[in-house]
Amino acid sequence: METARETGHLDFAEDLMEAVDTLERARSELPNSEAPEFASSLMEGLDMVERNLVQAFRRHGLEPIAPEPGDPFDPEEHEAWSTREVSSEGRNLICEVHRRGWRFGERIVRPAAVTVGKSEEVVLDDPVPDTEQEDETAQQRATAD
């Protein structure tokens, strides 16, 4: 059972997770900057702030859920924000990570937000029942009786 104190800490941590998300988005935009020297030093500062926040989370029991593209989709740890059409080999694999997730012990505080590969190709190890065939077989049995 969670204590009120733990719940309060998790609420606070969830607020700070948004700050980490914002830092990550800012960092991803910097390589496109027109001023490479400024962008480089700003990127270094953003990296340090993000590392410090993540280290603080870890000291208090929060661990990031940081899937990579190509990892299998796990509905316990990942939230599918969208899907992308892929070949059957990429089916149910993560194509893109939008936001890292966080866990506190065994509890998922926030799942990682991802794009998941889907495929319309028929996969032999994942058969879809043929309802027309089942209906015909049932009718044949009924008329034989």
C-alpha cells in the first residue's frame, strides 16, 4: 500500500517529468540551429540539466523506461500513440519513441509513448479464424444429423 508521502512524491515527480520532456525536445531541435557554437554550448547545458534531473529521480526510486526503435512493444510499459505500416518482420516492434516512461519500483508511473509497427500481411504463426469455413462446417454437421 502506498503512503500519502509516496503519492505526494510521485505527483511531484510527474510534474518534473514534463520538464525532462521539454529538455529532450529542445535538445533534438538544436542540431538544426544556424549558430553552431551557441548551439553546442547550449546543448551541453541542456544535457547537464537533464542528467541532473534523471539522477535526482533515480536517487528517489524512479527509473526511466527508455525503449529503442526495434524493441518489442510491451503494453505493460509502453503506450502506443500511433501505428506505422511495416513489413511483417517489423510487426509489434517500436518504430519511434515519443517520450520516455518512468517506473517507481514495480509501479509504472508513466508508460513510454511510442509508435508501433503494424502489418496487414498474413502471418502464418498468427492465424485468423476463417468464419466462412467454420459456418460451412457447422452447416454440414447440422444437415448430417
